[in-house]
Amino acid sequence: MKNYILTISLLLFTTLSFAQIKKSLQIEKTTASIKIDGKLTEDIWQNAQEAKDFIQFRPTMGVPDSVHNKTIVKMTYDDTAIYVSAYLYDDPSKIAKQFSSRDNFAQSDFFGFVVNPNNDAQNDTEFFVFASGTQADAIANPSIGEDFGWNAVWSSAVQVNEDGWSLEMKIPYRCLRFDNKNVETWGIQFHRRFRRNNSQYTWNELDPTKGNIGLYHGELKGLKNLKPPVRLAFYPFVSGVSRSFDGNTQTDFNAGLDVKYGITENFTLDATLIPDFSQAGFDDVSLNLGPFEQTFSEQRQFFTEGVDLFSKANLFFSRRVGSAPSAFPSTSTIEEVIDYPETVKVLNALKVSGRTKNGLGIGLFNSITDKTYATIENTITGTRREELVEPLTNYNIIVVDQQFNKNSSAGIINTNTTRNGGFRDANVTALFADIVNKTNTYNIQGQVKMSHLNLETGTQSGYSTFFRAQTISGNWRYNFDHSYADAKYDINDLGLQFRNNFNDFGINATYRTFKPKGKWNNIYVNTYVDYTRLANPGTFTGLELGGNIDGTTTTLNNYGFSLSLSPGKQYDYFEPRKEGSFFITKNLANSNIWFNSNDNKKLAISANGGIEGFVEKDRNYLNYWFGFGPRMRFNDKFVLSYFFDREYYKANRGYVTQVGEDVIFGDRDRIEIEQTLNASYNFNPYHTLSLTLRHYWGIVEYDDSLFSLKENGRLDRTTGYTASTLPSDPNINFSTWNFDLSYSWQFAPGSFMTALYRNQLFNRDTQAMENFNSSFNTLFDQPINHTISLKVQYFLDYNQLPGLFKSKKKKNKFM
């Protein structure tokens, strides 16, 4: 603890300052209309002040642009929006301009405009335009990096010319959060990237060796008397879904509304009043033999955008909202559950978030899910009944986060899950801090968390802590971290926690280059040591040390290698699935190698492979894997990629089942094969046709002779358990198939029509001896789940309504 206090003191009381020369751009207001066509013909662009003399920071720092690749940017504004124009000089034949879907950088040159109205170096809004005309946008801060799940509605256009390309951007004020009374100086930055050599330039010089990139922004001056319109936008939608499975067809028609409202200039309300998640994609399900749940990334747009405040202290896992019910029905010996819902219906959800000029961030999240029932059938009489497995439930988050010194923050967050009736309730609170010294060379992070559950059996409280101290500048960087959680800490009602009861220590050292040297553009080397214990009892569980090296050549090929070792005995308290039991392994070694070719080429290749094994008496475990995939870019519109991944486990030892008080383990051979095919055809930036196909196959075949786990963590084969005499066959043949074909049309800014066809197959049985072809044929003998969906969403700005009604009246007058 004394060392922690000393480190904090050094960081907080350092008197050195971080100095950065900032360029300044003066902006003038315009009263003339600007047509967003990329041609820069308006008078304002002839007279506006220029932002020029860009400087490279990747792969080499400090290289100025030249006459042949210079960039000239100009800005103006009116009462509705900020406007940006840029002329990007280049050889037209060398401009990369592959079409892609929104937020997909693909193989295209881009121009980026970064704006920070609070000029606090921590809260950026980013807008990118690609040479193809595609848009991307994100919010960014040091805590989360760039969040491209955030989407705004703005306009842009590009024009390819004989000496380069040009663009125009219109950023309505509804896309930004700022204080109308404090607009004298905004932080801004302009980026330009050349895809052919991955070089990147900025207007205000950027030093990637130290500090977050927001510290290197220039300044925008001249804004005054801003009177932005009401920030209120509606997203009405209609959708139709037809699902058919095993001869049964179900058709649903939905209509709903999403709303975005600027409560103040700095705070925004996002609400989905009648949610529709019918077009969320399939999860990449695979066979899970481990002791922890299988989780998947969020695919519902409302839960992916603008959640940076709610992600503080890692207490929010949005897939909990609308996931499987929290209870399982109780049944008698003559009853069985014939219908147990996989998800719960989300009735509504809203977010209120923002940050004041002084750096105070406030976030409120609330969502309500519907009652959900399971169906139970009497196996003798055939009568059925329903039992409530998830009541009406409210999910709530409150977070307050204060930023300071342009690089640090601290705050508090509370998550709460309240279920109606006698069901489980949960409440979790955390204090967190992320502090950087004034010279941007040292960083400390800390979290203290408390969880409290109301259960049918009583209350349960637990706590967890996290601490990290690290250097964050220069070629060499070091960090130390400590994580702790007691055996009662539980955040899984609204968060994600695979395990508790740990007391872990880690040391890490890295070396990275920031400028090319010889044949290498950059090299990254990392080495680490992790030492783990239980919190209660405080016993040793494991030691792992290792490292990796990753480098990209000047020809943009990427190579990497990693090696990890777990010397001596390792104690696994989770694989046995029985409190107090543990399983011992010894001397594990793991190595990986990978390669990615230059993806600017029409044909690009990715490959990887690895091997893992134990150096242990009477143990012949071996695991090896490899993956390979080409990606072919036929032209700027059509891209096709395929990846094959195979993993083989020989004598993999793990949990099988529990018989009475005996925990049964077995040696098993496992094979996993996954194949994915992705294709996309972009007619232009607004029309996209895409295909995703995935097939996964996993088998598990146990040796007939099984083990009993002894109290000392070792295995005993003499107790007579065999796979053939267990109540159920432990062998597994598991396979899935997903087919996803979609067409998306952006017919107006922020307005989309999306048509989908999907089908899905699933099979699980005990025929582990089947070969790949037989298993594949068995999978396609199963009933197919077909889904056809059409959704139309329209963006409507409140400020457009008077004009729409006016136009409608004029039209009616002449009818």
C-alpha cells in the first residue's frame, strides 16, 4: 500500500507541464447557401482562411507534405451547421477508392475532421469521408478509444479531379454537443491517410510517442452568436418479418419510433419507444465445454452507440438486457419443460448523457423488459401449464464522471436490476479513476466495486478492486496491475463476470518503434508475468510468463510470434464445477505464429498456426491449430473473402459430469472446423449487397475409461467409471450453419431500407465418430429456420417539419 501511495503522489504533484504548439484557424460566417457536391465552387471557399502544411506522423514523424500531396482545408458556418471543404492533391491513378458500407474503412484514402467543442482534449467527435464517398463517424476519448457504433446524420460529397480529389462536409449542430455561451475556441484536427503506403498526416503536428491524440489538436476561432435550432430528431420505422421453421410460419409486422432530443446544448436523450431488433445478426455459436458462459458481441444499434459513459468500470454488458430469463421453472418428476424462451422482450430503453464545459459527465440509462413464461407439460396427462421465469424487470444505470487536466478523470457509477415479485434483484456501485501526470508520461488507474444481491435465500454482498500503474511514453513502457474479487462478488445481472474469488498480479513490459528502420515500418515487443491466487482461501493457483513480437514491413506485410509458459503446478478451481475442488495441470507451453499480407493488393492472405502441450508425466496432451484465408478485391465494388480454421486436441482432459459427490473427468479428442465466406458488392456509397456464410463443426470423443477427481487435485482411474456406463453419452457431434444475405439502400440522409434473407441450421447429437461429410449431411437433414425481413427507417429532423407541411399545403392548393 505504501508503494501505491508513493506512485500516486508522484503523479499528482509533478510540476512539469506538457507544452504543445497549436495552430489556429479563423472561421467566418456565411449567409450564402452551400451545395454539398465536392466541387468547391462557392465564393466562400475562395476567401476562407486555409489550413495547410500537413505533417506526417505515420510511419515517420515530422515529414512535411509536398507540392504533389498537399492538403488545403477551409471552414465556414451558418445558423444550422459547420461546413468543411478540402482539396487533396494527388495522382488520380494512385487514389484508393474502394466502395464500402458505412464505418468500413476498407481500401480507401480518407480525410478526417475531428472536433472538440469543449477543447478539453478528451471528448472528440470524428467525421471521415473516403475517396469513394463513403462516410464514417465516431466519438472518441482516452478511456474507450474510438467508438464507431455512434452514428450521426450529416452530408458529404467527393469529386475526383485531374490533380487529386476534393470534398465538402456539412455537420449540423445536432451532431455536436457544446455550450452556446462558450464557443470562442474549439479544438480541431484534420487527418489525411494514403492507403497505398498507410502514411497519415495531420494539420497540427502529432507525436504518437506520448499522450492521447486530443492533446495535439489545433484551435478553431471566430465562432460567435451561434443560435442552433432545436436538436430533436425522429426515426420512425416499419418492419415486416416472416419466420418459418419445421412447417410452421410466423409473420410479424411492427411499427415504432426512435427519438433523439437535445435536452440542453450538452445533454442528449436517446430513446427507443417501441424497439425492433428483428434484423440483428446471428451469433457465432460454437461448442462450449468450459466452466464459463459463452458470450457474444452486441449487435443491436441502440445498445452500441453512445454508451461510452455507461462502460465505466466495466459494469455494463448490454446483452443482459433482453437475454435469457433469470429463473428456470420447477417441475415434478412427471413434468418436462417443452418451451423455455431464449430471450426476453425489451419494451423500451432510453439514455440521457452529456458533458458540461467544465468536464462533468452525467449518464442515465433505463430499460424495461416484459414478463416471460416457460411452458411445462405433464408427461402422463399431456396437460400444459405456464410458469413465470422472468417478471417485469427494470435495468438502470447512473454514472457521474469528472474529467480534468485534459488527460484524467474520476467518477462513480451505479447499476441496478429490479425484478418484480420475489425474483433476484441486484445493485452494483463502483468508484473509478484514471489519472495521468501533466507531462503525459505516467498513468494510474483504480477501481473499487461493491455488489449487493437480494436473493430468495437472503442477501449477498461482495467487493472487487483493480489497480494499475504504468508508463505511457517513449519506446519502452512498463506496467504493474493488481485485480481482486472476493467469492461473493457478482455483477452478472447487468454486467459480465466470468469468475470471482481471485487475487491476481501482473507485470508487463513493452518496446515499440515509432519510425521505420531498415525493412520494418514498426515493431512491437511485449513480455509479461502473471501470478494468480484465490482470494479465499489465499492459495496459489497459477503462474504464466510469456511474450510476443509483432511487426509490419515497409511493404506492409505483417508478421507475429508469441510464446507463453506456465511452469510448475497450476491449480484450476473452476473446471471441476464443484466448490472447493481443484484440478492440477503442470508445465503448459503455448506458441503462435501469424502472417497477414499487404491488404492493399487485390489478393491478400491471412494465415496463423500454433501448438500447445504439457510437459507432464503420464500426459500426452497436444493441441495444434491453423487457419488460412484469402481475400480477393476484384474491383472497387466487389470483394470476396474466405477463411478456414481447424483446431485439433489430442487427449484433452476435462470435466465430464458429476455422479453423487464424485467429479468425473475424461481424456477426449476434439476437432473444431470453422469456415466463413464474406462477399460484398457496393454499387455506390448508398447501395450495398452483402453475403455472410458460416459453418462450424465440433466433435468430442471420450476415452471409455474415465477418472474421478481426488481431493488433492489429481485423477484416479481405478474407480470404474466409463463413458459407456454413464447415464448419458458424453460424446458430442455439434454443428451449425448460418446464411445471411442483405441489401441496404440509404435513400436519404439517415434513412434506410434494409431487406434480409437468412437461414440457420443446428444439430447436436452423440455421433462423434461421424466424419465431416457425414456430419454435414446430418446437419442438412435438420429443419431449416428461414427468416425474411424488410425494414424501412426514415430520418426526420424536427426543424424540417414546417417546410414539409408548407410544401404539402402548396401541393393541396393546386390539386
